[in-house]
Amino acid sequence: MAETQHVLATRMGSLRLCHIEEFDTSNPKEWNSYASRLMFYLEANKVSADANKRAVLLSSCGSALFKLMESLLSPAKPVERSFDEIISVLNDHFAPQPSEIVNRHIFYQHKQQPGETVAEFIADLRRLAQGCNFLDLETMLRDRLQLRLFAKKVLTFQMAQEEALSAEAACKHACEIRAVNVDSSAQNIHHMSSKRLTYKQANVCASCGGQHNRAFCRFKNAVCRCRQKAGHIERVCRSKQRHSKPQAKANAISVADTHQSYLLNCITYRSTPSLRSLKLSVFLSIEGKRCQLEVDSGSDVTIISEQTFEDFKKLKLAPTTLSLVSFLGKQVKLMGSCLVNVDYSIIHTRLRIFVAKGNCPNLLGLEWFEPLGIRIEGINHINSSPVESALRKYQAVFTPDLGCYAGEPVSLDLDPSVPPVRMKARKVPLALKEKIDMELDKLVKQKVLEPVSHPVWATPIVTPMKPDVSVRICGDNKRTINKALLKHAYPVPAVSHLLAITISCCSSLSTVDAQTIIKHRGAFRVKRLQFGVSAAPGIFQGVIDQLTKGIPGVLPYFDDILIAAKDESMLAKRLAMLLKRFYDAGLRLNAEKCKFCLRRIEFLGFDIDASGIHPSKQKVLAIHNTPQPRNKKELQTFLGLLNFYHSFLRNKATVAEPIHRLLDKETKWKWTKKHKKAFNQTKQLLSSDCVLTHYDVKKPLVLICDASPVGIGAVLCHQMPNGKEAPIAFYLRTLTSTERNYAQIDKEALAIIASVKKFHDYLYGRSFRIITDHKPLLGIFAPNEETPYILSPRMLRWTVMLGAYVYDICYRLGKLIDNADILSRLPTKIPDVEIPPPLEVLMLESDDTVIMKANDIARMSLKDPLISRVLNWAWKGWPAKLSDKKFKPFFIRQLEISVHKGCLLWGNRVVIPIQAHSRLLTMLHDGHPGIVRMKALARSYFWWPKMDEDIEKTVNTCDVCQSSRAAMPKAPGQSWEKPNNPWSRLHIDFAGPFQGKTFLIVVDAFSKWLEVIPISDMSTRTVIEELRQLFATHGLLNTTVSDNAAQFVSVEFQQFLKRGAIRHARIAPFHPASNGPHDKRGFAKNGSRKLETASVTDVTARFR
């Protein structure tokens, strides 16, 4: 150690350069720079020994870094580690290497900042590309420089850089020239200066003078009328400007060209010298209030006065550092800024507004022009565009109220061989009953529904929830009217016709509904064409075709109406004709889904413009973003997809050969640059135009869907004449954090639903086949099967949504659908979105009165040995056979079981773990409602195996319930057989006491003869004496019937009957009704009570 210190001291004494400074640990971003300078410092001083380099670092790094190193290297000491090991630990601490995916995302998202030169922009791109591991950095840099380079057939990065620098220099010189030629007589009215103004002026289009890139200008190929030269229009012609006289401009910026024009979207402002004194105003709706703002192209921002801002007291201002100067050179004091909702014409957007102190004019600045669709050619004269005029004229078409088709009602043709189906109304959940009633009243008021008393057809309703927590009433038509409807033969428009035109307008319209549905409140006739009716697409297409017939350039495709025109004027005429027909027909359009004046549109997987048809970039973006395989299994999956599309790939054998070699048995897995290059080239083949076949309405459609634990994927294919499936488009995405908690059956169903929504334009109105590798979905989504009664709300909504499509679903083994399987197992990343909690969670967590919350049930479910295993099956898949019979209640319900927030659900009922059974039973039995009521309450909210038996046991063991329960219902009595002779069977009994007397009542079973004998006492001897007198009068009998009174069961009475050979029959204890003709005995007893005032002799005489 002493020798080392001596060598170090000797070496340090010979250092010629100054000592390197200490590292500031509070600024970790500087570590890479500090480490690089340290290396150069050691190299410059020829410090090569590892111990010497370590000593230099430890002695010059500073106390803070030294203490940090001791902590990071603990339990070892810094002197025990090598110099490279210490640097590696510090690199991991201060500059951890981010993932390649993150670096590439940052590289792609980086944009040129205002005022940033091309050279600075390229330097930033090179810095950001350091951790991206691009195979060809020059190509990636070239692709980021796209300014005016689309016409180049051969383009390198060097050419792109030179072109961009030249464009930047030309733009800069043009601004300098214009600044020199500014007219000194220009008036600076309402002048607002800001730093962004210079940036906007630097991007003036040389073809038209607008504030946009010339590469995207519609006048870049126009011919100037002044010099007959291509590339610009007359108003920006330099030759014309050299011979024109300068003019003064009102509200102009003194450093700007007074002849330039700003072409944006809808409104045109032209300069008129004789009107310079006029002030132009525009009426806008800001936060729902109508405001008048003065149009001022000299103001870069929009400003309102403090007085105007008082009408928006709810808005909160944010402080701003923006400095504004008026045309007099005075500083404009600002209170702050905020974002506001602005409505202008049919445009709705959110923009920033500034509030100035004091009373100043409200100014509409340049910042709002483009979002509101305003273009400028000067000031003081406003011309509305033809398209906007047409929209304003027929603004009633865009109202949000429910329209009503004014044409002839449509008829649904039924197959007479199919008998009418009248299904019973389904039970309505208690929590939804009020909402369903409100929706029914609303639809009846809007004349969408009409009550009927004797329907021939009856379809039960399903009530999926809307995003606003209201219900949507739909008919479950799969088992009723859809089976009897004749196919509508209206032709679907050929896609080739739509792709042969230039798309100018795309709008969506509403639908009308009609049919009979049954609800808990009775039957209702639907007076509009209903969503989910299989014949609706053909009928709807026929109505829209009839409405648009005769309008040139208008082609409807179900809910998309496409308008094409050569110029804006022609487009406005055709749009006006279409809107007039919609207005006359009573239909409505959704303004939020309308797009006007587009030069390029994506339709059925193609980008279409005036120049032709182009493949959609988004259509195959999923293939581009597929990550490289990490093992042989993932490579086999990828090559399975490649082999599936082998007939569409060019040079596949050559390009994919290196990665095929990795699958050889004797080859160990080692991914090199050669394999990475082959993999990327293969992906380019997959995503090229030759791999995706064109959509053809005459070819059968097949939608192959699959789901994995991390994502979903689908491939839309055509069934080719040779039997092969040719892909049209791919779809894949990762599951959100919420969707990852779905049961496997829900994930597989989500793959189908998301794919159908994605490919709606391809599938709607056509018959197609869905292929899945999850067999249980065939029983849920099969169009010819009745919707299961118990389904989760999520699955119920999906079932209703698929009812609008004509499809069949079939099963295929997972290994045979590798094309969709790879998309689900190698998905692209999407950000998590917050999904509003569905209704079943609100029932658990709605307010403080809820006894149990979802978190409590989920925690107890994980501890429950039975439910925890079922949860695992629901997440990962159910076994083919049961290993234990105790899981049978769950196994038979596996198609109806799902998972949400860790809670097991059977339909919309929560499965309760055993730990909470007694707690819920106690809560249910509060108030002692009884067995039936408790079962009804429990079945509305939760379930567990043998729940009914537990409820019955709870009620039967409750002392309060048993003591107050009603008597058991009386069983119907069994009548005595009527004897063949009188005085054959006698029924005897006592009655009384009445007026101090007791009576012996004797009834003959044959003649119903009644003997009422007063007796002094009820002893056996007295009874025997009275019977002897009767036997002496009427004779002996065969049978006597009595109860179990002591007189009748005594030995003396039995011997008396035995001597007379009389059989004695006794009735059941405590059941006097069994003693023969009780009507006569009752008559005698009740009659004697009614005659309390009469004597005993008179009473008995009445029965003689």
C-alpha cells in the first residue's frame, strides 16, 4: 500500500494539466460529459495503470460523489474495485440506459422548434439517435427531412440536408428583402408583437403567400396569369410586384409584406382602400355566450377586455409571460390567459384567449384564424365560402333532435312458412327498472314506440348501458323476426366505383326503426327501422340511394356519403343539393362526424386523392411495429405468419433464409445483425402493397380473431377461388391494464368485438365468417341461438352489437390461425385509458351504506380455496375435465362466469367467498323477511353454491320466524264411506255445557238422523245407559265412531260394545273433523248457542 501511494504521489507530481473539478451529484445529466472529460484527462497525462486511474478518480471526484460510491459499492470498498467497475456502477446510477423502444419513440416524436435552424435540428436528431440502434442512421435521418422532397425518386440524406438548408436560406433572404421594401407609409393599427410572429413570417408559401409549407399548397403547380409561369399564382408574382405601386394597409404589421395573403380554410378577407376606415367584426360563441370580436390581422393573439371577461366568472386565469405592445408603442397589461370552448359556424374547438386590463377592444387575432377556418387576403371585406354558405342555409339538417323520414314507410317481408314467435318478457333488474321506464316513456313521447294489446310477434328486449349511465332499449331479434325475414336483395355499391373518384365530403346520417317488442310493461310496436334487424342494411341502402339519385359525384356506401367535385364551387352546389334532399326527407346529419373540403381521405384501407389510390400506412402499421423474436418459439410463430402469406411475398426464400437457419436443430439461438436485417426486410415484404389484396365485395369475407394474455389480434381475409385466405388488413393492439384482468373468454370475445368495430366499413351489410379458437363463444355469439339469460353486462352489450351484422361463427384450432395469433402475442403498445366503472361495480361501491366493497370481496376471494382456483381458471382457461366434484357448480356455469376488479361474477351477480356467507345472510335476514323474499333479494345481487339451502336453514333456525309463522295449510279431508243400511254406523260426541246441561250427540251415518240427549253427567255409565235406550228403540249397529275421550276409551265402554258385537273406531287425536258428518253436529252445537233464551226442553225438541 505504501508503495502504491508512493507511485501515485510520484505520478501525480508529474501531471502537467490542471486538476479536474469535482462532480456535482445534484446534476446527474452531466455525468456522461464528466466521465468523457475524465477519460481525456487521464489519457492526456498518460495515466494508464488501473490503480492510478482509480486513485485520480477517488481523489478528484469530490466528497459527495465519494460517499455515493461507498454506498453503491458496499459492502466492498472503492479501493477493492477496479476503475472500470467503479465507472460502470456510476454509469448505471447516473445514466441508466433507456430501452431502445423508448429512444426510438423520442426520436420519432422530436419536431423542429420555432426559430430552430435545419443544422440545429439535424444535430438534435443525431444526438437522439445514439440509443436507437438504427441499422441505417442516414436513412432514418433522411426520412425526417421531408420538406419539398416528395417528388424526388432517388433521395439520400445528403441530398435531403442540402435541400432543407437551401430552403431555409432562401426563406431567410426573402424575409430580409421584404423588410427592406416595406412601405414607410403603412399604418400600424392594433399592432401586437410577439416572438412567434417572426417564425410565421419565415414560413410564407411562395406559391400563394399563405402561412403554410409550399409542399402542401394546392397552388404549387398553378400557372401565373401575369407571366404564364408554373409554380405560383398572380398575386405573389414578383414581376407584377416590381411594377405595382405600394399601398397603405389598415391594421397591418409594419415589418410584414403588405401584399401577402394567408390562405387557410373558409372565410376570405380582401383589402379595399375605400373601406380602410371600417372595422370588421365576427360573432363567436365563447363558453356558450355570444361575443363580438373585431377582426385584426395585426394581432397575433386573441384578446378580450377585463369588462368582457366578467361574463366568464367561472373561468380561472393562468399567469402569462407574453409581452404585448399596442400600435402606439405602449405596453399592454395582461391579467392572464385561459383555454375556452369556441363555436363558429359548424366548427367547435378549444383555444387560448388573453385578458387585458382595462377597457380595450376585443380583438380576433391570427392565432384563431386557422382553427376557426379563416383565411386572409387583407382586411375589411368578408366573403363566405360557397361550402359554408350551403351549410348555413341548411343548418337545420345538423340539429341534434330526432329526425323522422318523410318518405313512404318501409315494409319487412316475412317468410310465410315461419310461424310467429311470441317470447315472454324477461325480468328487469331492480336497479334498472326506473331507467327503463323513463326510456320507454321518452320513446313513446317521440313516437318511436306505440303500445299494442295483442301482438302477433313478440321480441324480448335487452338493455345495454350507455356511456352516460342511461339504458339503450334494443330487441333481441336473433330468435324471432330475423329468422323469418326474407333477405333484402338490394345491391351493395361496388367499391371499385367509390375508389375511382376524388373524395370531397364524407358524412354520416341517422337511422329510423320498426317492429314489435315485449317488455315488462307489455308489448310495444316499434315505428322506426330498428337496429339489429337483419334486413335493415339493404333497406337503408335503398333509401339513401333514392335520396342521392341524380346528384353527380355523390356516392353513398351505407352510412358514408361521398361527394366528389373538381373545385370548391362545384362541391358547394352538389352539397347544397344533397342537404336540401335530406332536409325535405326529414333526416338529420351528425355534424361531429362530417368532414368537408378534404383533399385526401382514407376509405376501406386506401388513401384516395385526385392523383389516384394509395395504400394506407395505418393499415399495415402493426406489421411494421412487430418486435423482433427473443427465442425459437417466437421465431416459429413469426415464420408461421410468413408462410401463411407466402403466395403474396416476393423473394421470400432469399430474404428470410438467415432466420430460417436459426431453427435448425444443431443451431444454437444467437441473434446477430444479419438476422436482424433479414427480419426487418421480411417485415417490409409483409407490409408492402403486394401482400394485401384489394377489397372485393364479390369475394367471401373471413375475420380471424385471437387473444393472448397481453394483446388481441385479427386478420381480415378474402376467401379466394383456390380456397386460400388472402389478407386484406391486419389489426392488433395490447390490452389495457383493466382488460388484462378479464377472464379468458372475455378476452377472446373482446378480440372479436374490437375487430368487428375496426373493420366495420368492410363488414357492415355483408355476410362474413368469424373464426375463433375459443369454442365456448360459439354458444354465446351464434346468430341462430337464443342469447343466454345469464350474461355479464359486458358480454350482453357485445351480443347486442353483433346483432347488427350478418355473420356466422366457427371454431378452428389455435395452431391453424397463426396469422392472428402472432398479432395477439406480439402486439403494439397503446396507452392505458381510464374506463368508467360499469354498473356492477357501482352496486358495490356506490356510497357509504354499502356493507361490502369490491376490494374486500376480492381480498377474501383470493383466500378462499374454492373461489381462488376458479379465478385462476377464469383468467387462464378452464380444464377439460373436473378433478373434484365441489367445482361442478362453477364448471357448468363457465360460459357465464367473468372477473372484474378481482371479483368473480356469475352474470351480473357477485360470487361471495365462504368467509362472508354468514355476514350476508345476517344482513339479508334483517327484518325477518322469510325464505322467498330472502332468495329474491339474494338472487338480484350475489350467488354462491347451495345459497338457497343456506337461506332456508337460516330462516328455519330463527326462533322469531318459527314462533310467528302461519299454520300449515289443512289437507283435504277423506270422507267416510256411506253405509248400505240405516243405523249401521253411528258417530257419537259430547256438546256443552249449555245452560248447565251437557248433551250426548248421536248421528246416523246413513240417514244423517240426529239424536241430542241431555245428560246429567259425562260418566261412562251414563253414556252406556243412554245408548242402551237408543239401541232398544232402533236396534243394534255395526260400528260406532268417537274421539279419544276418557268415557269412550274406558274398559267398561269397550266391554259394552264387545257384548253387542259392535266395532269401535276412534279418530286421530286433536282432529275432531274426522268424526263423521260434522255438519250435523256443528248444526246442533251452533244452533243451541243461538237459542240461549230458550229452555233446554224446547231446544232438544227441535232436534227430535
